[in-house]
Amino acid sequence: MPSPAIYPVILSGGAGSRLWPLSRSLYPKQLLPLASERTMIQETALRAKDSPFGPPLVICNEAHRFIVAEQLQQAGIRPLRLVLEPSGRNTAPACAAAAVILQEVDAEALMAVLPSDHVIGRPDVFLACLEQAAAAAMKGNLVTFGMKPDAPETGYGYILQGAPLGEGCFKVERFIEKPDRERAAAMLAQPGHHWNSGMFVFRAADLLAEMRRLCPEIYQGAAEAVRLAKADADFLRLDAGAFGQTPSASIDYAVMEHTGKAAVVPGDFGWSDVGSWSALWDISDKDATGNAAIGDVLAVDCRNSYLRAEGNLLAGIGLDNMVVVATEDAVLVADKSRVQDVRKIVDRLREQKRPEGDLHCKVFRPWGYYQSIDSGNRFQVKQIMIRPGAQISLQMHHHRAEHWTVVEGTALITCDDKTFLLRENESTFIPLGARHRLENPGKVPLRLIEVQSGTYLGEDDIVRFEDDYGRV
């Protein structure tokens, strides 16, 4: 009898605030090419693309849905389902919803829960460990992966392995919460302790059985959210009411720490959750003085530092054990030993209602992107890119007028009852209150400069009448 397919369940709901200013809530780290030329979610999906894997089930934040879909398409990945979480409820409800969906597709489905923002340096070793985990899961175990610790890390939970279960798998003796440094050092010196990777393999049916027993409210809420889910283009929207009332908990806390079926497969496959800038420095290529330099960087007498320029030249002198990350609208300078505190900066930005905590200058939309160039009292300047064949919604604004100048491609403009073409170096004016739409009828990207003027220029001053992407 052939083995059942292993369905990757790719979790992509995180905000990645510890990698600010590169990662922001509306464009988080899993959507960025941090460790290779591909984005992290693309790398995750490609690791689990071929046999014995089935198509992936991807669970993502609703705000990221079009970017996730586009990146998977670019990587040649066709998901089984692209499931939208209406709100973040941690990993237990997400895993429960995924298991319910997979049960409807394949009663014997094995699911491999894979966060979308992990780096695997030795994918061949990872796949071998996954085969061991799948064999143990077929026997009814709920399997996690334990990573070989190489430092007294206080940012991870630990797993103590127990009796062997065969095929490289062990019973979990106990889970250990994130320790202080002294306890972490003691566990590092003792055999059988592993970092908790946050990756799992189990049969969907076995997970649901344990959830009905251990956390019935989570199971019931997730199952109801799936039952009431609505298909929306290529997406499956979980019901917001049912999912929002589901208790928020991690799969570790809700199930793994309480079940008698927990098992662990130890592995040493170059794993990192890239949870901080220092973790990214650890896995980056470095020069002879220990510097990881990405982008247009000039370093003089610098040592053991992470230097990243996303645009303009970054020059550093005499830096030691530092992180400097420069984007178009923000610069982070931090001692490498303090990078776990970066989220405090994000919290402060949000308290002050500053956009840099959540938005980049370049903001992606399903039709392309816009990028802020300049702003001041009663005006704002943006570059807009529309993909071939795409269009913005038919919309109007209560508080601003817009002036569009095409710099590349051809635009099809709708303004009230008029429709006309606009070519390179031509411009038009969209009066306040006019119903308007911008479309790219060509085969190359359409780029234009938009100058907004008015009493209020916020993105929430948009009234949509028609939209290809369900945003009306």
C-alpha cells in the first residue's frame, strides 16, 4: 500500500517586527529575499515541492494575500488552498483549520507544519529527517523536530528527548520554556536537549482527535470557521466571526505540551528561524574581518558587523559588533547584542502613529505598487506601477485631486464619463470627487507620477465602486 502524501502546511501569518526596518507588518520577513535570491516563503514551498509531498496548503494574513499568491506563482507553486486568516490567533487555530480542510481532501492526510520564515541550510538532511517524522506520524505520534543546540540560546524553547521510538525518533520527555542563560548553558552540556524548531508532522485525523480532547474550544472554533468559509477568487476566507472567537494559543501550548503522543526527531540541518539581525548575521557570508555586507556598503576598520544598504551608499568606520540597516525611509543602528530589542522601536513607532512601523515607502497592491517620493503640507508625490493587464478600482476621493503623468507605457484612463489613452510624457488631471480608474492595456509595466493635492491625503480616503480584487 503506498504511503499517503505529506501535505505541507505553510504558516505565513507573522509580522517579523524584530527585523525592522526591512521587515514591516504589511511586508514581513517571509516575503523578503533575506538568505537567498528567493523570498523565504518561496524557499519554504520549494523545499517541499516534489514527491512525497502533495500540493501545499498556505495560511496567510488577509493583508498579504496577493503578494503571497504572486510569489508562489513566480516560484511555480500551485497551492492546494490559499487560506486567509481574518485575524491572528496564533498557530493552534491555524493548524486546526488546516487539518479540517485536509481531512476533506484526503482522510489519511499527513501534514507537515512549516513556518514560512525559517532557513534550512542542508535541505537534503531536512528531507531525510522529515521521512523519519512521517514514519513515526503514521504510527499515531505527533512529531516535532529538535534542533542540535550550539550555544546557550535563551530565545528558544527546549525539548528533552526520552525513550527511543525507532527510526531516529524519540518520545518527548518534556518541553522546557525559554530558559535563562545559566539554565540554557546547563542544558547545552547535557545530551538529549534540543531547540524546539516549531515544525511538526502528524496525521490530520490524529491532531484533530487530540484537539477535541485537549482544547475543544479551539477545535470547534476552527472547524466552524472552515464550515462557514467563503471562496473568494483563488482564496478561501475563514469565517471572521467564528475564527475571531476562537481562543488564541500556540500548537505547542494547546496540544504538544499536554499530549502523551508527542515525539521528537533530532536534526542538524542548518536550521534558523532568523528571529533577529544577529541570527541573520550568523548565517550570512562574511569577509575576513567578520563583516556581512549586503548592498552598496563601504566599510573601513569594521569588524563582526552586519551592514545592509537597500538603496543609497552605506559607509561605516570603526564599527565593531554592530548592526546597521538602511532602507529608503529608516536607518537602524544597534549593538548586535541588543537586537532582540528592535521590536521596542516598532512599538514606539506605533504609539506615535508613525507609518514606518508598518509600511515601506513602496506599498504593494494586487495591481502593482505605489512608492512615496515626497510629501508636505497639502501635497504628496508618488510613483505608481501597474502590471500589464491590471487596473485599479473604479474610485473617487472626497478630499484630494490627482495629476497623473505617464513616464513609461500606456494608460487607459476613466474619468467620470470619459475614457481615453495616455502615453509617455502625457498627463491628465483628476478633479476632486471624480469617479476614475487607471488601467494598463499594454504588455509592459505602466509607470506614472501621481501628484496629490488636498486637505487630506490618507489612503482611507478611497470610495470604491468596482474592483477586480473584491475590495468594494
